[in-house]
Amino acid sequence: MGLSELITQLITQLPELIGQAVEANQWMGYGAIFAAMFLENLFPPIPSELIMPLGGFYVQQGQLQFLPVVLAGLLGTLLGALPWYGIGRVINEQRLEVWLSRHGRWIGISPAELARSRRWFNRYGTALVFWGRLVPGIRTLISVPAGIELMPFAPFLIWTTAGTLIWTLLLTLAGLGLGESYSNVELWIDPVSKVVKGALVIAVLAAVVWLGLRIWRRRHHTH
């Protein structure tokens, strides 16, 4: 069985595995959420949109507590983001693209997806480390261009923590509200992600217009 098959099997069994941990012991439940979110950042096919809402469901059932669930998800995500950031710092983009073209299928990441995250980083700057945590498909990979661009570790950690906290809170609250229908959370998250993408585009356009006006005014005053 290859790595991709193992990941697919893990995704299928994830709710059951977390449920078994919760039933065995409350702290094992928190540990399972931490481990799942850590793996979700290492292997993007594992969806956080399933893990954290499931934690919210168990909060609704009274089997877990809200703050420890959010904290477990937050810490797991932060720890899982660090390897990708480190890879970006020590391996240049060309080498990483070659490696992904050969082995990316095993972890669910293609060179095209890496290039897309790099383009987003170049467009929106370091703030994308924050906003990118709210956009599925960008969340994990944004750590790589941050490392490639040699973004200082402290700002990277601060922006990643802030964005991740909002994301884990949002998903946990969604699971808390949806209850047994927690698996339908993507129907609620997708519009939010589109709004975030739209806001990013508007912000960039506004910055371009402002910069253009500033340059025009300088030239006008010069003449």
C-alpha cells in the first residue's frame, strides 16, 4: 500500500479514530485532535474542515471542552507548519519543484500548487501568511514561500498563529452549531473562503491604485 492510499484510508477513518480517543479519555481526545491537525499540515489532503468541526461536535455533546479543543488544533497546526517553513528556507524553489514533480503525488502537492502559493505570496506580501490560513488549498503551502523569501521566524510565527486561531475557532464553532451535521461545514466555509479571497483582491487593487496616484502626483509636482 502506497502513501497516498494510506492517507486516503486515514481520512476515511479519521472521525472514528478521534471518536475512539474521545471515548477512551478526554485528554486522548485532545491529543488526537492535536495529532490530526499536525498531520493535516504535513499532508494537505487531510482536511481540517473535518477535524475541528468534529471537535466542536464533541464539545456540544459535553465530552470535550471548547478552549482545549481550539488550543489542541492551534498547536497542532503551528507545529505542522514549521517543517514546510524550514524546507522553504533551506531548499530553493527550483529544487523543491523538481522534488515535487517526482514525489509530490504521494503527499498531495503538485509543483503547480507550489507555484500558485508563491505567486500569492509575491502579490500580497507577508500579510498572506495571516489571510492564507483562512483559505483551503493555500493554508499549508503558504509556509513554503515564506521560508523561501527568508521571512523572519518571529513575524512568521505571529501571523501564522493569528490566522490559525481564527480558522480553528471558526471551524470549532461551526461544529458546535451544526452538531451531528458537522460534516456539512464545507457548505458554510466555502463562502467565507471566497469572501477572504475577494477581500485580498480588493485590497491589492486598492494598493495599486493608491500607489499609481502617488506616483502621478509626484510627477505632476515635478513638472
